[in-house]
Amino acid sequence: VFQSYAIFPHLNVFDNVAFGLRRAGVKGEELRQRVTEACAMVQLEGFEKRRPGMLSGGQQQRVALARALVNRPRVLLLDEPLGALDLKLRKEMQLELKSLQHEVGITFVYVTHDQEEALTMSDRIAVMNEGRVQQVADPTTLYELPKNRFVANFIGQINVFSGIVESVSVERVTLRTRAGASIEAIAPEGEAVGTGAEAHAAVRPEKIRLGGDGDNVLTVRIRQIVYLGVSTQYIAQLPEGETLVLYQQNVHDVAGPAEGDEVTVTWDARNCRVLGG
């Protein structure tokens, strides 16, 4: 299934979907029945006689899906199939595709550069960099336990602190940044971290709180505020000039800090992990 749909403009929906079957020698009632079933599967009943030019982008992509599924493949390769759709339709189609995959029960190999789309749709994700697989895991593990800095930075937003390992206990690592801040974090699974070594600790923006208590406490200055509806994004500056990003859900009517305010931010060590490799 292609990003650009790649359906035949001179054929109607029925003939587009039937193309592969006819090439395979399927004819008559079996052809009609399988095409009808494939169209129903992607919610295109009643559209069989329409030409692609009479269809919306989402409907054209459904034709491309039906054309692939009608051949009953064991594996379906989708190459950024929703890239040409607008945001709202793309999100609707993501859920439809996921439901469709469960319904037909075959493996979908789905190629995308959209991290949110990958997290939304996948049972397993493989993150690649320059042709090499960096990590393969389910979406939760990939997001919460990235194997290295590339995966951590590629999947969602993340704050990374670099420094020298000051102490190591059974599970915790204390990192001292170049500016002198002390960062408490969890050691990477299966990897030894030595005192005096350079390391990187990472925490997701939604794990950081404005004020309160926590294992890690930093004073920052709010540089920019972005209202996102369900949450507010705060872009803050550390004393050493580095940027810290955090999200706060908009669940209270209480006004948050303003741009230029100096505030305290906190997070727990269990949500901050030293990155391996």
C-alpha cells in the first residue's frame, strides 16, 4: 500500500480492487464476491462504480487497501500510507487500520516517520538509524525504556542531562552535571555504570512537575509557554543555559507561571533513566 495511493485513474473502484485477482486468473462469481467483501471491509459498499476522481483522499486510500487485501496476503507492507492525508483524517484512519489488522489477522509491516503514529498503531516497533536497528520493543517499553540516546530522542520529546557518574547504588545512579547539578536516576538494565564515567540521564517532559517534592529539584526560568489544549508546554532555561521542556495537564483553573518567572521543577528518580550504549 503506497503513500500516493497508486490506484488506476481510468478504472472504477470495483475494477481497481479486482485488478490483482484478474491477474491471478480469478473470474466470475468468486471475483465478484471477493471484491464485494474487500470493499465492505474498508467501508466502501456502494462505491464500486465510482472513479478515483470522484473519491476523497481517505476513500482512495481505502481502495488501495482493498486492492491489497483482496489477494489475501500473509503479510501486508504499508509504506507511509497516510502521509498524504490531513491530520484529522490521518488520525481516524490510524484507528481504522489498527481495527482492520485485528479483523483480518495478518501481519502489517508499517513504515512511518511519524513517532506518534508508530506508538498509536503498533504491537512492536523497530527504530532504525542509518540502516541499523537500534531497538525493537512494544510501544510502552520503547517510550519508557529507550535503549540509547538515539531512540530516546527519536521517540517523543525528552530532556537529556550529561555529566559524570558520582555514585552508584543497587539501582540508582547519581550524576553530576557540568554546571554542578545533582541528578538522581535509575541505572540502565543489563549495563554496568562505573563511578567517574561520563553518562547521560533522560526524563520525559510529562514526568516533570512545577514545584512540589521529588528526588530531583532544579531552579529554572520560564522562557516560553505554549498552550496545547489538553496540556501546556513550558520551555525553561537552566542556569547553565540548557533548555528544559515540561508539560502540565490543564486540569485546574489556577494560572501557571508566566514567561520570565523563576520556578522550581521536580521529578522522581524512577522516571529518570541513565541511557545505555
